[in-house]
Amino acid sequence: MKKSIIITFALAASLAAGAQQALFDVNNLTSPEVHADGTVTFRLFAPKAVTVEVEGDFLPPQVVDTPRGKYESAGKAALKEGEKGVWSYTTPTALQPEMYSYKFKVDGMDWLDPSNVYRCRDIASFANIFIVSAQQGDKGWLYDVNDVPHGNVSKVWYPSPTLQTSRRMTVYTPPGYDKGGRFPVLYLLHGAGGDEDAWTTLGRAAQIIDNLISEGKVKPMIVVMPNGNANCDAAPGEWHKGMYKPSFMGHQASKPVASTEESFKDIVSYVDKNYRTKANKKCRAICGLSMGGGHSFGISKLYPDLFDYVGLFSAAVSLNVRGFDGLNDRGQKVAPEVEKQLATMFAKKPALYWIAIGSTDFLYDNNKTYREYLTSKGYPFTYVETEGGHIWRNWRIYLTQFSQLLFK
Amino acid sequence: MKKSIIITFALAASLAAGAQQALFDVNNLTSPEVHADGTVTFRLFAPKAVTVEVEGDFLPPQVVDTPRGKYESAGKAALKEGEKGVWSYTTPTALQPEMYSYKFKVDGMDWLDPSNVYRCRDIASFANIFIVSAQQGDKGWLYDVNDVPHGNVSKVWYPSPTLQTSRRMTVYTPPGYDKGGRFPVLYLLHGAGGDEDAWTTLGRAAQIIDNLISEGKVKPMIVVMPNGNANCDAAPGEWHKGMYKPSFMGHQASKPVASTEESFKDIVSYVDKNYRTKANKKCRAICGLSMGGGHSFGISKLYPDLFDYVGLFSAAVSLNVRGFDGLNDRGQKVAPEVEKQLATMFAKKPALYWIAIGSTDFLYDNNKTYREYLTSKGYPFTYVETEGGHIWRNWRIYLTQFSQLLFK
């Protein structure tokens, strides 16, 4: 009977597949296919298409000129139609180890690769992903799931008395956490349009930390990834506002009663109470990208006794506050309360104040102004400049670098 | 400065959106739109398309006749082209409260709705989802995230000495778990082609249990959702075999050293050690769908002292074992060891042995044979028959019903 059940199963599966996928993936294509020599082939079954392109960050970016200025867009390449309606494109050269994202354009319209179930959401749109790795330690290896011990990733609801609600965050506990002991904590913040899921999807945070711990390059640590939009309790679809379309600024119809910075102490206090943390400043770090970099800037100065390590990744930093319109004694528009908070924080000598940005980031000048201010005050910081712009590729690099400097 | 940063941000967002989405969703469409009267409108911007259809389980199924037999396929409806390349379709009548899945077909080819970021993977293909709810307690409400206390959902790596590897499972802990106390445990198993993610995506298990707990209809419980493929450590892309294409039978190139049934004690023992469980038979339940129903059948009889509640959802049950070719004294092909295990288990009088299946399920006859065997032996069981076939819509109903019967 067992055999007959298996046959029935196989038949049902094949029929179901026939119903769902025959027109779509009739050739059971492999796409993308990373070849031994590092080149990559993309394939799509699209017998009625006139043009098929692949658009992705593995191709040289295009500079697009608009009335509002120039910007970089992902590069494109044309697929060629072969037999039986299957289009394909192979990269002319090997791709460097990296996590890449792409989508197809069929007759000009975006289309995810149906042969590749691996895809990430960025605000309201999806892209397929793939990883190229040549050897242990390269970026592809760091972002991949390897045969190393894995930490656990949890979606945790915690009370926020300050925001008068319950909120959702992602918590990574390192391999071995279930065996006991106490651990330092990295608070890892997302950017505008992101949420508590972003660092574990686009950011590959669990893989990066797993892999670096396995190599002895990062101390086993808890990583807390909260939701940085005070007007959202959770990621889209994960709280009671329903399955709304994600936007850049969180949930605009919700009015928070306090800011992300003000409410952050609720998170630290929940984590210290519910996890086996080393609950002291030397064992706490905070970093974030873009808006989350701005939050890291703001939270670290608002709570100068909480964090010994601060990382600003392509950060949106403001030295001013709403309503202040004066100039300080150097002719800078710096609000007195910001000056005071920064003075207090730097007087307490944080172990690391780390700033990283890409050379073509649209926040480059904003960061330059902030670095100049820090230098003018004699506040020590570490500065890392990379190629490229305001992109996840850089933020994964920054997490890789910053995490190795912590809790030493 | 803050204001100028926000403007810069908005500009960057708009440019990025322009780069990524202009051709795709230029009209910033809402799709699907659930209207106040319960009808639903689908919209797609597809100016070059010749035909656009929506295929989904909210439409009457089509019966497809193939050389291998008839089967049901999701129903289809045609969208009409309106202004500016926007196609649309509105259901003629209100949809009943339910979670629905659908995709578009553009010139015959599958296409996910780009305006709807909510989508679930089923083996190797994706479908968009949406939920219709009219009032508290209906199916839509049960599957939705409501303003009720939420449990936490964790991806947990545990050692399996029997399978000689580390494996990943999903663990739901109920609201209030962080306040202390001990809880009963439901082991909730997926079907062939699924993995430890399936019940929390297609199955809406966290929402169902959250909502039923909030209504006082389900006891606060831990829900453990392991990976039922002994040849996989984890879901596709979540273990070191890389980003392979998911298939119906797990990872065929991996050879497990033991079966799912044999290794299940590793899971129970890890859960009892690492969670605050009520570690006794009266406080343990096991259930599963399809292959996972077969596993629940097998595990409950292999470990007759572990589970007081057993649920078989559209289960693949086999009374025979590989290699046995005889008949029992009733002329049935039932392996003596299976008879013996079932006799032992039923002699210990489980609190509930619950069997549910849809009237058009391809395993209906298989289940009927098993029920007849149970009746012939005088083994008590509860039987629930629903409409429909081997589909998630039924398995969500079965979880809703079964969970309310537990630990009373």
C-alpha cells in the first residue's frame, strides 16, 4: 500500500504542477545557473515575448538623466530567444563573490524569475536574489547559509509603554545560546521603508553573524532588529492594520505618541529582562543604515550611558532640530541641545564611534558635514568610505566590518 | 537641515521608485481591493498585453480532463482593458470570509500581482494572497492579524542525534509565555513539498492560534512545526545545500540515516528541555496534513506514551510496511507490526483520535480504508468530513477545529 500511495502522491503532484506551472516553467529550467567558472546563465520560458531583458546589480549601472537630476539605475542585458520559447543570457565574465539581485523585463514589464524561489521584498517591490561564492571568507560565503552552527531568529512581541502599544522585533540569538551564559547585544536598525524583517532578508544579518562567529571573528552576541517606524507596530501585514501596501514612511495613517528615539529604552529594557544579556554599556552596541543610522546617532546621544559602540551606516544625520533656526559660534546650524547631548556622550568616551558611507551616496555631503563637526569638536571617530551608493551591498559590508570590532 | 534631509529622502525614494517601478506600477494601483460590500477588484497595468486573466481559488474550480484522469484546477476570469493600460476585474458577488490565493495570467503566462506584496510559496511556485473578513470569528478574521495579543514565532536549530545533524524548526510560543508558567505542546506537521515554514505561511497557524486564544477557545499552547523531510535539515535556502529549487520530495540528493518517525523523539526531547512545557502525555498533541498526517499516524503509534491527542488531516495513512505482502485474518494487507503498534496505542486510550478529510480529496479512499480498519477493531475516533479536496483551505479549517479540542 505504501508504494501505491507514493505513486498516487506523485501523480497528484504532477497533475498539480501541470495545473499550476505547465505554461510557466514547462522546461523545468534552472535559472540562474552559476557555472563552475563563475559566469551565470539566466533563463526564461516566454514564447510570446518580443523582448526579454534581465535587470540587476551584477551588471554595470546605467546613469539615467532626468529633469530632477542624474541617478544610477540597475544595469540591463538582453536575453536571446532559443529553442522552444526559452530565452537566455550568460554573463560574459565571472561574477565576483556577492549576493546579487535581479528581475526580468518582458516587453518592458517587470517579471520575477519563476525558476528562482529566492526573492526579497524592498518596500513594495520584489527582486530575485542569488549568491556567488568562490571560497570560504569571501562575500558570497559570508552571506550564504554554510555548514556552520546557526543562531535562532525569532519574531518577538514586546510591550512599549512609551508608544502605548505592543510591537514586533526580530531577535537573533547566537549558536550555543541554549546552553546558558550571558551575551552582549547589538541593536541593528533598518532604514526608511524597511521594517524588522529587512536586516534578516536583504541584510543577511543571521548568515553574516553565524559565519563570522564560526570563524572566531565575531563574539557570540544577541542581535536585536526592532521596527524603526514609531507609527508601525510591525512589518506590513504583521499587525492589525491589515495587508496594506508598504510605503517609504511606514504607516502614514498611524500617529505615534512618541519618537523611535524616545521609545528605544523600552526595547533595551525588554531585552535585558527577557534574554541572558550582559546588561551594561560595554556590552551594548547600536548601528543602523540610513534612517536607522540617524536613529543610532539620536539614540546613542539621548542615552549616553547605554551604548559603548555606535555605527552609522550611510546615516541620515541631523545636527539641527525642528524649530531651531540659529547658528552656533562656528556659523553652523546646530541646535544647542544636540551640541550638549553630543558633548555629554563623547565625554563618556565611547569605545567606538564608527561612520561608513559610499562615495556616491546621496547622503555623502550630509555625512561630510557631520564628520567636519565631530573633527571641529575633537570627538574621535573611525571613518570608512566605500565605493557605491545608498545600497544594501554596502550595508552588508558595513555590518561585516562593524560586527568584528565589537565587545573586544 | 532636517527638512532638507527629508526632501532629499523623498526625492531619492521617488527616483528609486521611478527606476524600479515606473513601467510596472505607474498608476500606483490598489489590487486587490476588497470593497465594503464584499466584492473584490483586481487591477493590473499591462499596456502591451493581449489577454489578462486572474486565476484563483475564489473562482469556481475548473475540471480539467487529461489522459491521466480528471482533476480540479483553480478557476479563471478575464480582466478587461480600461484606460491607460490598466486591466481590471471585479467579482460579480461578495466573497465569503476566507484567505484566498490568486495570480494573473498575462498572455497565458503566470504573473504575480505587483501591487500586492503578500504572497506565499507552495513548493516551487508563488501565489498572491488576500483575506476577506466580515466580522469577528469568521474565517477571514481567524486568519488575519487582529488587535489581540500575539505569540512569538522562532526559527530554532536543534540537534538531532538520530539524524546526526542539526535541524531547523518553527516554534510558536503563546502570548504571556514570557511571564512564566508551563504550557502544553501541539506538534503540527506539514505535507510533502512543505517545510518548517509552511504552517506559518500558507497555514496561518500563528494567526489562528493567537485569535482563538484571544477568544478563550484555545488553551495557550506552544506549537512546534518541525521539518518533516528527514533528507532536509531545513527549508530550501535555509541550510547548507544552497539555494536549490524546491521539489516535492525534499532534497533528493541527501540520504537520511533514519526516518522522520524514528527521529521525532529528538524534537520532543529538545522542546521539553528548552521550553517551559508540561512534559507529559496529557499535554502533548500531534497532528499534520497529508504526509504530515501520515507522520502523525506513524509517530503516535511508535511512541504510544507521548501523545494524548492525534489529528490526521487529509492524511496519507499506510497500514502496510515495505516488504510485507501477506493478508491479515480479515483479508486486509496490514503488516503485523502496524497492527501491534495500533493495538498498544489504542489500549492506552488516547484522549482524542481525530480524522478529517475533504470529500473530493484524492486520499479519500485511503482514509476510508483506514477508518474501516479502526471501526473493525473497535478503536474509537472522531471523524470530520468537509467539502473540497487536498487543499490548504481545508487544513486551516482542521487546525481551527482540532486546536479547540485540545488539553481540556
